[in-house]
Amino acid sequence: MIVIAILTEKLKTQNKINEYFLMPVLENLSKQGIIKNTVTNEYQIYPVPERGEITFVHIFGQVKEYGKSGLVSIEIFKPDGSKEILHTPLLETGSYSTIFSINNQFKKGTYKVSAEFESKKILSTYFYLTDNKTISDKIPSWFVIVFEWWIEHQITDQEFISSIQYLIDNKIFSLVTNNTPVGEFTVSVNGQQMVRRGTTHTIVTHVTYGKVPVEGARVTLTIEDYNEDIIKEFNGVSDQNGYFIFSWEIPKKFNDIKTLLAYISVSYNDSSTTKLFKFQVYCLPGESNCKVEGN
């Protein structure tokens, strides 16, 4: 707590103990792991867009049963008690994905997301809309008094930490540090490794710095065969959860078992890497224009 003590003494001498100048202290406590940002783990936090702007919330998930088709029903419950219902197709891989758009008419607060497939609940999560003020404006004014008590040693360190954690755990304010994430730049790639022709294939790329998801990483995905003929090429960026999800339909021209190569190049700031993901395309014996022989 030595660094915290230096910060607080500086604030005290400058007579700048208010909501705004509390933030460096709280961020320092968060970096040291003394307080836990439980809100940012549980919720995805978005600012309410400015007039004329739109924010997109990416809703996606996976079901355990593969090979099924149909529509996933997604209900979004708003803070005012109303709800919106979306429908998105379930891919043969068991994954589904859709976009929910938000404009400046949406109210700040907690939005609950629930998804069902074949009358079974498959997703229950939340996201949270805030106004466009900085997070420091959301610290309750009464907490400044608690802070002063702590500086003047009228309460213990543990009592002060418990007060902060109470505010975070009860969603009274959220603490989000804006520092560039530190740690190793990591890219993981997952997807089906055996895919039937004419079906949808999904490749999921996840980008992180340490354990922090990277939003806005540039992703280039190129699918080739061993003859280096390019079959599919796509560019995009990772979402706020660090994911880039690419889905495409396998062409029906493949008449035998064929190994394809997916090169995924990812760059963010000064970091970049390329991953190779191999998968095989097949057709079923007896299908039209299929050379695969049955047993």
C-alpha cells in the first residue's frame, strides 16, 4: 500500500480529494490485485452511442449437439422491462451468431440476453450500457468521505478495500483501466477438422495480450490447397471479446477427401503472428460426383 499512500498524501496536500482524482488510486489498487473488477468479468460494458452512431453487440454461442439445424431464439430484456426477440440460424457445427444494434435511444442499464434452441435454454448472459461520461463521474459522492476517513486513518485499510469492493460487486460503479494490456501476444485458432462438402465451416480466432482480450486486431484469413491455389480470402477485426469468427460454405466441387490449409494472420499495434490451421473436406460414398468408396 506504499504507492497508494504516496498518491493519497499528494492529493491531500493539493486539496484535490474528489471523484475525479480518486480514479488513479482505485486503478492502482486494481493493478495490484487488491480489488477485483468483478463487473467487467460478468458484464460486457458499452457506452450509449452518440446521436447518429450505432454500436453493435455480438451475441454468439454453441450447442452441444452437432449436425442439427433450425433457428435459435434470442430474447433481450431491456432495463425498462420491454424485450426484443431475434432469430438466427444454427449452423451444422453447433454454433450460432448474430448482431444486436444499439443507438442513442437505448437506455443505460443492464440488458439480459437469453437464448433457446428446441425449447432448451442454451445461453444466459448480460451486457451493460453506460452513458458517455467517464467512469470517474460514477463514483458516489459519499464515497469521497470514506476516502478521507481512510487518509486520516479513521478506518483501516481492510475497511477501505471492503467499501470499494462492495461498490463494484453491487454494480454501483465499474472500474475499467485504460492502460494497454501487458503480457504475451497470443492467437489461438479452433474449428472443425473434418467437414462435409456443402456444409458450413466455422473457424474461430481468439486474440489476447496476456489474459486480456484484444479488440480491433486486424485478421486476414486465407484458405488454400496444397497447390497454393487460393480458395477463400477474408479480412476483418477482432471484437471486444477478442474473437474473430469466420463462417463459410464448403464448395460442393470437392469429390474426394481433400486437405485444406487456413492461414490466419493477425496484427495489433507492433505485434503480429500467423497461424496455420489444417482441416479436411470430404464427401459421402454414394453422393453425386463423389469418388470416396464405401465399405
